Amino acid sequence: MKRSFFLTGTDTGVGKTEAACILARAFRAAGLKTGVMKPVETGCPEGDGRLLPMDALMLVEASGTDAELDLINPYRFAPPLAPLTASELSGVTIDFEKIKYCFEELSSNHDAMLVEGAGGLLTPVAGDKCMADLALDLGLPAVIVTANRLGTINHTLLTLRCAESMGIKVAGIILNNTEPPGGDLSRAHNRAAIERLSPAPLLFEAPFSSKNEAPFLLEEGLVSSLLRA
């Protein structure tokens, strides 16, 4: 069965793209033709006279997809702001139907799809619609990415409550270490607390990594269990 997931964060800067890339590489290694999508990306730098969606490009590299970038990332903006604000400043209206069309085109040519949102579930996108509405429109279960730092227990449980209240199934949680070890005592205890308090499974904890370190490998069986979720 084809499986697709919507990656959302408990906040901005929690490492959603890195987590999505870990999953993309794992799905690819499992023999799945993996599609990726970053429907809206803000804070895009300019290069060669065009905006470069750096998160989307990372997803392309991790997944190995040869799909068109404009399908993977139909909306990109220079201002590093919430999608609604960035689009308004740019004079563009984000159309959910266009995003849905791009998703369906990509999904038809891939075994699995990973869609990365912007910010969290209540991040405004267009009119009165937010990222949660996009996940619902696409019919996708969510994977919540949270940063392993003080406050993550509250942020994770709030996001879970939000998803539940809006009718979004949560397939699991990824705890991401976005900073090198040391300093924050909570980091040694957050995982156990989330596993105890969350109704959704904690899929894995991603260690802090840099470009010079080997890529993180998922625990054996996690990919198959996630695809059965």
C-alpha cells in the first residue's frame, strides 16, 4: 500500500527538513521510490536570478527523485516569514488546489510520499487556512518533529492535542537533537517523558549531526512499522 506522511514541527527550527531527509533515505534504502514535497518555502535566497528553495533541494537529494522542482515546491518566497505573510508581501495567493494537484502528480509516480510543512500545524498559509488544513486536504497522517530541548514536552503534547482536535492522525514523533551535547539537563529526560505521556509512538531520536558525520541510520524494522501505521 502506498503511504504518505505530512511532517510538521512543534515550532520553527526544530529540524523538520533533516528529519524528512532521514526518512527519505530510509525509504529509498528499503527499495521504495520516494517522492518528496515542500509545498511552501519561505526565506529562499536568490541564485542565478531565481529563488532557491534550499529545504526542497535537500529533500530532492535525499530521496533521489527526478521529479520537477516546481511540482515539489510550487510556492517559494524570499521573506523569512510565515507563508501567509510572505505571500501577501510578494503579491501571491497560495492556492491549496494547486498544491493538491502537484501532490497527486508526484504521488502517482512514487511508492511513498513525504510532505514537509512550514512551521507548525497552526502556521497560517492562505486566508483562514493553516498547515493543519493542508494536511487534512491532502488526507495525510502527521509525523511530528520536535527539538530535544527544555520545553519540548509541552510543545509536543500541545501539537498532539491540536492534531487530535482537528482530526489529524499522528503516525509518530521524531525527537531531534538540534544542538551538540551539553548544557541542557532536560535533554537526558525528554524522550522518556514523551514516550510515557504521548498517545502516539516516538519513532526515533535523531542525534546531533554535522556535515562531517556519517548519516544517521534508523533502527531495523522502523520503516516497515511506520508504513504499516
